[in-house]
Amino acid sequence: MVLPLAPNAIMARMAQVVLSNVTKAFGDVVVVRDVSLEIADGEFLVLVGPSGCGKSTCLRMIAGLEEITSGSIAIGPRVVNDVPPQDRDIAMVFQNYALYPHMSVYDNLAFGLRLKREPTGKVFPRTRRVYSEPAIRERVDRAARMLGLSEYLQRKPRQLSGGQRQRVALGRAIVREPQVFLMDEPLSNLDAKLRVQTRAELILLHEQLRDAGKSNTMVYVTHDQVEAMTMGDRIAVMKDGLLQQCDTPLNLYRGPANRFVAEFIGSPQMNVFGPLDVVSANGSLQLRRDDLTITLPAEKAARLAGFNGTQVLFGIRPEDIAAPDTSRVAADATNTVPVKVQVREPMGSTVQLQLEAPGGFVVTSVLDADSSAWHGAAFDAVLDLSKCHAFDPASEVALF
Ligand SMILES: Nc1ncnc2c1ncn2[C@@H]1O[C@H](COP(=O)(O)OP(=O)(O)O)[C@@H](O)[C@H]1O
Ligand SMILES: [Mg+2]
């Protein structure tokens, strides 16, 4: 019987990355703590979190540039803990793309392939080039076409714009046809407009690689939650070396696991305030503080069973605080709150408001700019309580 695929063909198709209980300490300082994460073959996974939370360290451990203190990392079917970086079949793209200034774009792209050698002979450590010059040209041309660089192959890096240079840096990774792409804030050096454009190009590139039958698993590090939301199939949120939550962008947005994720994902950020007292009144559950009263809908109240007499933090996104003339949610006495307008920031189609609610709480709301409510000094804000959140005040874990 003949196997339909050679073993290495099977391996080449399985580019998942699995981190199991990975911890990294520098001396006594633990910077990545017990992280477990399964990145599927072909997935675009974004690792996001504030500066210093351990994102780059995670990426560098996957690359083999940093030793793992405990736990294990597998790429495809193989545990790579003891595999040197050059044998892990990964390609890394950094913020500082450091092209060779004296080489043409073509030579910059070809450089890594020309360097790649396989050892021959047992007695003398002689090596042989892996790729012939025609094979290199084919790969460089294909990558250049994908990245729109075909016209620039003979130019030197200084004759390119910042965005084009960053694409050459991506090209250097693509020509290697690695199992896994590792990217550490690759767009940070670009200006805002170019960053948005290159973001879209990267999403497209991820699809093109898949359509071309190439491995396209990507682990992408950024501190920018907008990049994470727009690019990731899934987003892994980190804080202080700990993985907080890993899910699709919409699941993170709608169902954050804790206060940190709730406030980190989304812009302007979720309003989280309190503590509010949990009070049972007239057969329903209310959250109260001074003259602020929020009556919870039944499905939310059910999640706070057993919290009667305690306190919670309350969370609601700016777009879920509306005016009577902009709300898609019916306004009634149980979900309106009288607010005073403190600051108005018209953005064109929307207006961002800073509002003072009862209890002295200051909240942000984003309204349709067509609304007339925000021109006045006060209005009755309509809360979409089907989308509100509550957090345990001590642990800050989400209760709903
Ligand atoms: N080689 C090192 N020696 C000691 N501490 C380090 C080293 N590299 C990183 N760190 C520390 O580890 C923490 C996480 O760093 P890093 O992974 O670069 O964070 P991020 O990429 O999320 O900004 C930081 O506090 C950083 O100072
Ligand atoms: Mg970093």
C-alpha cells in the first residue's frame, strides 16, 4: 500500500502553534506566567496588551530567540523547546525592518534564500546552497507581485517610501515560505494613514497566501486594540504576563471576561463605575447609588442571584447610552437616567459626550450627531441594558 502523502508533506500542512503552560522568568522576575494558547493552522492570531505585558517575550519564545523557563511550545506536530531558531521554520517581521541599504530590493528579498545552506558530508562541514538562482527568482517575483513591489525590485531602500520598505520587510519573510509568520508591531513605524492601509494589505496577504496553498499561520503582536480588532481571527489579550482572554473580536467586545478586557477592547472605552449596591425591590433587582437607580432586566438579574445586599461595578459602552431620539431601544422609566452634558465633541457623523449621571458618575456617550438632545444642557439618557455588564468589585471578574 502506498501512503497518499509523504510524512514531510503532512508536516508542511500542519502549522498550528501550541503553547502549554509557558512561563518565562528573567532572574526572579516572572514576565510570562503559565500561558496556554492553541493557534490553529492558518489562523491570524493577534497578541495584544499594554507595553511590558510580555507580548514580545511570548513571540520570541515561539521563535526560539528566548529560552522557555517552563512549559512547552509546539509548532506543527513537533515540540520545539530545544530546536534552534533557524530550524523552527518560522519567519519574523519586526518594527525595525533594517533592510540592507546598499542592496537592491531584489537582493534584499533574495538574501535570506541565498544564505540558506544544507550541510553535506560528515567529515568536513561543507555546505551546499539550498536554492538555485532561478528558484530564488521565482520566489522573489511571486512575493513581489503579492506585495505590489514588482516595479521597485532594482531600487535601493532609500528610494522607497516607509510603507514600501515595510513591504520589503514582509517580502523577506514571505519568500522563505515559513510554516508560521511571527510579527512584532510591524506597522508601528508607519504614519497613521499608512498604518491603516498596510493593515488592510496584511489581511489580504493572509488570504492570498492561503489561496496560493502556502502556510499562512500568523502570530501578530500589537499594543493597539484597533489593529487587534480589525486584523485578528482571534485576539489573545495579555496583562502583566497573564493571558486574560482569547476569543474572536466580537466575542471579546460583547463578552469580556473581566474589567481589564472590557476597558482595553473598544474605543472610546467602556464606562465602568461603582460600586453600586445590589438591592431587591418590587420583585426586580436594582443597582443603586445615591439617586442613581438602574433596574436590571430579568436575564441580567438572574446572573446576580446571590449578590443581593452586596456591591458590583457596572459597565456600559458609550454607544449603549443613547438619547430618546437616537435610541433603538424603547425608553421607559426603568432604563432612563437623567444626565447633564459636560463636554461635547462633535466628530462629524457622531458626537462624543461627557455626561454627569446621578451619583456623581461621569460617563462617555457616543450619539448620532443628528440627535437634538446633545445641544441642550441635560436629557434623559436611554441605557441599552441588554448590553450592560457587571463586575465583581474585588476580583473584577465579569458577572455578565
Ligand atoms: N532580556 C530581558 N531581561 C530582563 N527583563 C526583560 C528582558 N526582556 C524583557 N524583559 C522584561 O519583560 C517584560 C515584558 O517585556 P516584553 O515581552 O518586551 O513586553 P511587551 O512586548 O508586551 O511590551 C518587561 O517588563 C521587560 O522589561
Ligand atoms: Mg514588545
